[in-house]
Amino acid sequence: MQSPDLSRISDTLAEAQRTGAAVDQFGDDLTLDDAYTVQRTLLDRRRAQGARYLGPKLGFTSRAKMAQMGVDEVIVGWLLDDMRIPAGGVLSLDGLVHPRAEPEVAFRLGRAVDFDGPDDDIVHAVDAVAPALEIIDSRYRNFTFSLPDVVADNTSACRFVIGEWQPATATTEVANLDVVLSLDGRPVEHGSTSAILGSPWNALRELVPIARRYKFELHDGAVILAGAATAAASIAAAANVKVELQDLGSVTLDLEAGTSRAGGR
Ligand code: OOG
Ligand code: MG
């Protein structure tokens, strides 16, 4: 097996992320470790260009997401300040490939996580929780990929919106909360936060060994997305997205139509 050219793959994905022109999947030669290496290269470049790392995001923490995408392992990507849209803000679909929205639970750390401590330490480091909305946009044609493909492409991360933070401690109940994703006022996905590995707290516990292995910083103030509780919904024809999270509140985003250059939806 010929080892893949990771710098070529990084260049290809960086260009696709910048322009919204879809690319082909990289195929079977890419290992998961290679994929995290590519992902890190893309992060380092964006930081060198001035973007600030806000924290990690988890993917495939619910059956609904795994079934929708045919992938069954928890993955992690990064969030930057320039990917964040204020609650109630506007997203232009220009330059995006085939964006989808998903409902998320966000956590904030009140201190750095001790990587030498137990994986559970992260739960005690959390100081706030918020309803959130993620816009994912795979840079691969037809929104299809293998596990290494999607990891290399920063787990399809594109934009995100965080609602109002509420103080939280390790005993705050975040499981069994109803989740509704609506497009233009019409509910399109309905679920429960217990679909996220039994509880979003478990998503954090699963994050720690991956963060340790692939060197994701879990600093004081880090923002973490726990992964969608429901399948994602295409927003190509929508003008407004809303996520409602029982007891935690809601978050909305307005969409501005763009001239799509999608490589196929
Ligand atoms: C990968 C992103 C998965 C989630 O919340 O599960 C993710 C994808 O579905 O393209 O963000
Ligand atoms: Mg997500």
C-alpha cells in the first residue's frame, strides 16, 4: 500500500473549505491517525492566519447521526472564533457546498482539564451549558465519506451558534431533555439529549482519551459541542433554523440564499 501524500490532502481540503467546491473522497489508504494529522495541519494554518481556537466538537455521539452517515465511531474536530455566528445572526450560504443544520448541547470549561487525571475530570471542569446549533458542510461530493475522510475534513465543521449560557456543575441534569430542530417554523427533527451516549456528560468523558491522543487543548474557557442528538437537516431551501432544548432555551439563525457550487447534494 502506498502511503498517501498528507500535504496534498491538506492542500486539497483547505482549498475546498475556502471555496466550497466539493472534492472526491480520499479512499482507503488514509488511516485515522493520518486523518487527525491532516486535520491538525489545517488547524495550524488557520491559526497562523489569525483565527483563535475555541475548543473541540464531537461527532457521531448519537445513533441517529451514525445511522444517517453510515459511520459508527466518535470523532473530534476543532472550532475557531471565525466559525461562530452570534445567536439570532445571519449566515450566507454563499461558498458552502451542501450545508446541514443539527441541534447540539454546548459545554464551557471553567478551568483546564487535567490530562493526567481521570477522564471524568472534564465533567467537574464544566461551568456552563447552553443550547447550540451546528452547521455542518462536508467538503466531499454527495456528503459521503469514510471515517478517516470526515476526520481529515475537520468532521464537516462549518459554523456554529451558541445560545445563552447557564451555570452548570457535574450534577446538572442534561439528559432526557427534548430536542427540536425546526426549519422556517416547521419541526423537522425531534429527539432527546439522552440519545447522546445516554447523556451529553458521557460525550465529554469520551472526548478526553481522544483529546489526549490527538492533542486537542481543553483550556479554561473552552467551548465544546457534544454532538447532535438527531439526524442533520439540509438547509439549502430554508430561511431560518431554530433549535429548542427543553429547560435550556433556544437558539436561531437566519439564512441568506447563495449561489451554490455544490458538487451534488
Ligand atoms: C460529520 C459531523 C458529525 C455530529 O454532531 O454528529 C457531527 C457529519 O455528519 O458530516 O457534527
Ligand atoms: Mg455536530
